[in-house]
Amino acid sequence: MGNNLQFFLEDAIFQYGNRTAYQFQKKRYRYKDIDLLSNQLANALNSHDIFLGDRIGVLTNNPIHNIITYLAALKIGAVCVPLNPGQDQMIVNDIKKDSKIKSFIVDEKMYEFYQPSTFQEQSVFSLESLQDSSSVCDLKDIQCFSTDYISLDIEDNNESFIFFTSGSTGVKKGVVLQRKSLLEFIKWGGDFLEVKPNDKFLCHAPLYFDMSLFSLFIPFFSGGMCVLTSNDQRNNPRYLNQLIKEEQVSILHLVPSSLKLLLNEKNQDYKSVRFLGLAGEALPSGDIQGVRDLFKHADIVNFYGSTEVNEALAFSLPKDVEGMESLPIGKPLKHVEVRVLNQDLFPCKDGEVGELYVNSSTMLKCYVNKSIDTTFKFLDDNLKLKYFPTGDLVKFENDLFYYMGRKDDMVKIQGKRVYLSEVRDIVSNHKAINEVFVCMYEGSLISIVSSNTAINSLEMRVYCSIYLEPHAIPSKFIFMEDHLPKTSTGKIDRKLLQECLGG
């Protein structure tokens, strides 16, 4: 395989051209089909003065259009900015301004939804034929362009993607990724998963979420296949169950909140799954046994990572998880170095809680409109090795790292430290509880839970008193019969739940 991203993708397409690369809504696309379509779009973009370093906003509900755009942009050295289709126009305008988007890829629904002001200063392309779209270069026009490959010498230090994430603060930040980071990620994934040509990945993550890169690109390592999900069915457990069974999906990569949907689904059949990766948020300890039972024959790995550093640490679940009270995030991957530092930037001793700092060959270049110096900490003696301050609290104990929560998840009650993640874990262990959210509100510890079983606050407080110090027991429990609300990426919507308390 090639030693830069461009050559790597060329080699994969040449070697696996007749194999199915992607499947969406029963239709299959071979590697060479995607290659020819992306060549046409690349030539169309060039003809409209989109070149190396230019940024392309992607606003479409069709994941195949995203993929064609991603490959076309990589071929000409442009940078893709995947956007959440249907999100507030003000947010799109802010992202457009912050990331200096020069052109958009849209579908008809998104073009109509955001028209006209969103696209006034950008060239607009569509991989559909649009009605009343004289200002758009659409499918009819793009088909006129050559399918010949554009051969450019593009250095892997150049940018590839910008993903906007709100993180724990609710303020959107643009995470800039480099081409070399994507290549390192693909190669790491291919080796770590021992990917074979017959492997089928399920891409459950929405394509404006960096987590989708796992399933979209790692199959290139060996000519595997990616099964794509539709936006409107992504959180339908019956649909997911059927898709996994029909396509004989072998590799799953899910956030725990989405995995919870499968745990509660009837007629489960996941015998085809040989690898399950958990990422994006912590798996409640109360679900460990259920996950192990559901995927009896699969290798299950709990990943720690973020948009900024990608997968960075990993812990493989043993076959026997009985009595496991908390799930470690494990050890750093081979391309990752970590440090755990206190607030004075001194190393923590074993068992002490400190902030995790990560250096990785797959981490971000910087944030949009932020310098490297404001994105990273330079911690080595020569001030050359840069570490990303994750804002996550961890401890190193018994040769493993444990996630303790966000820095802003550590609160003080009666002068004593309380880690909200620990409280969440204890509450989630109760057999009547499905999902848990814990926060501070007006000086009190509050827990919002989903449960299908009749239970009250007093019972929960008595239960918590067995495992928690009195000051760490939530003073109030709020019960919801349905699932807790989720973000568009499938995680529990902490910001919305906090706002509901204030409403």
C-alpha cells in the first residue's frame, strides 16, 4: 500500500475495483464505481476554480453523495466540512464563515431548506438533478465531465476534513484533520481489527460526525465493504437489527447510547459480528454484562478518544465480566503517548486523578482559526513534542487507565469532590434503570433517569447509600418512561436535559 493517502487510495481502488465498497438501501457500489463518480466531481470542482486547500461544505442526506465528495476532494486536495443536514441556518452560516467555505455540495431537499441566503457567495454542486436550479452545477452537468483521474502531487501535511463538534461546552469548535492523520488511522484500524476482504462494517454514525471515518475508510485497507444507514432510521433498533442480520455485518462501531437500543431489542441475531468497538462516551457499568451476553462470540473493545485525538486508548473486554464494577479505557494504542498531569502540570502518581494529555499521529492539526500554540501544550524538555489537553480526568491504577469524567464534571459538595461519572455508574447499575443523566442544578445533585419499572426517589436514594457517600447521593431523581433525549450523533443530550431543569 502507498505511503501517502493519495497513493494508498489509488492502490486500493486498483486492487479491489470490482469488489463492493458501499451498500446503501439495497444498492451496491463497487470501488471502481465510486472512483469514476468521484473523478467526474473532482473535474467539475476544478472547472469551477475549487483547488488545493479550498473548503467544501457537504449538506446532503444521501451518504453516497458524501463519500463521492470526500474522495473527489481528496483527489484535488480540497477540504471537506461535513455539516448536519437540517440544523439551524444560523449555525450553518456561522460554520460557513468560520471555516471559509468556498463551495457546497447539496441535495434538493437541503438546497430548498437553506435557500437563498446560505449559498449566495459560494458555488453550489449537486449529485442530483435539481428543479429550478440555474445557479447549481447538478448531476446533468457533472456527467459531462471526464472520468479520467486527476493526478496531483499533494503532500500529506495538507488538510483533509474539518469536523465541527460542540463537545461538553455546547460551543461549536472546528477540528482540522490532516491527510496523514487519516492515512495513519486507516492503517492502524486495518492492523488492529485484522480486516479481511469479506468484512462488512456498519456505518451507524452520521457522516458529519468524525466517528463515521472508522467505517467509511478502514475497509479500503483490505477491500472490505461498508453498509450505510439512513438518517431517518439510524435510531430504530428494529431497522438496525434487521440490517445487521441481512447484510451479515461483521464489524460494529457504536456509541453506548446507541448500543443500548440493541440491548432492548427482541429477536436479536448478532452471530455475524466478530468485532464490536465502543466509543464516544462511557459505557455504564450496569450494561457491561448485557453487552457481553449479547455479543458472546465477538471481540469487544472499549475505546477512549475524541474528535481531536481519534481513538487513543483501548481495553478489550474479557469473556467473563462477572463482577466487573467499572470499565477501564485501557492502555494507549501503539501510535499514542499519554501523560496524566495535575493542575500544575506535574505528573500524577498511580491512583491519583489528573487531566489526560495525548500525543498521537492521528490527532488534529489545530482548531479552526486557532494557532497550534493555543491548541496544544508543549511538554517535553525541547518544547517540540505537543500534547493535546483533553479536558478529561483519568487515573492510572493496576496497569490500566480509568475514565473519571470531564474536568467540568468534577463538582464539590460540602467541600468534598464528587465525580459525576461515578454517580452515573452507581445509578445505572440499578436493575430498574435504563439510562442516566446526573448534573448539578442550583447547588444540588440531580439525576434524570429512564425506567420502565415503578420506582421512586426514596428507593433510589436508599440504593445509592449502599455505594456512595451521603454527600454524593442525588438529592432528587426525575423519572422518564421513554429514552432520554439524544443528540444527532446518538449521545445523551446533556445540554437539553440541563435546560429542561431550568424550564
